[in-house]
Amino acid sequence: SAWPRYGAVELTLTLPQVVVNGVATDPGIRVVFDDMNSNQTSQTRAIWTRTGNSLTVRFISSYGMPFYEPRFSVVLYPGQQFTGTPTLSSVKYYDLNGFPVTGPMPTASLETAR
């Protein structure tokens, strides 16, 4: 059977403290959307907002997207590093009509640039 398709996916992460040379700082972050798995027919769009240590990323598609399309990376400015691992606090899936539906629990990983 075909993968279910979603009209929107909203992911909220709790970010740990960010330090520069051991001193706490306000994180300068960039959210980079991974288009490696995008299906051109879904025409997925993405936006993000950060309030304090909470980061919310939303993926929206008028045509429906499979569960594996919403992928992104959080990139800190040079010299900054997390003191811990970001945690996935909330995941919400919506159907093509905007109604909440169930979906798979995504995985998260932390990679450190060297």
C-alpha cells in the first residue's frame, strides 16, 4: 500500500543551552531544510520560529507529503555549541483538510561538525 500523505507536520524541539568557550550565549541558529528526500509533486513549504529554547518547525503541503519528507538540520553559528542534546517535545500531523491525525514518531540525531 502507498504511504499516507499529510497536509502538515509540526515539530517542536527543546534546545539545550548554547555556549561559546564555556560562556552561555543567546544561540544564533539557522534551520536548514533537507530537500534530498523531497518529492517534487508534494510542493512542501517550511517555516520555523524560535522562542527562548523552544524551536517549532512546520512543513505544509497542499498536495500531501509522505512522513519522510519533513527533514531539517539546526545549525549553530561558528564557535557555538550545545551543552546537551536537543529533544523532540512535540510532533503533530494534519491531514489535507487541516484536521489532526496520527503519524509515526520521527527520529532525531545530533551531529557535531569537526
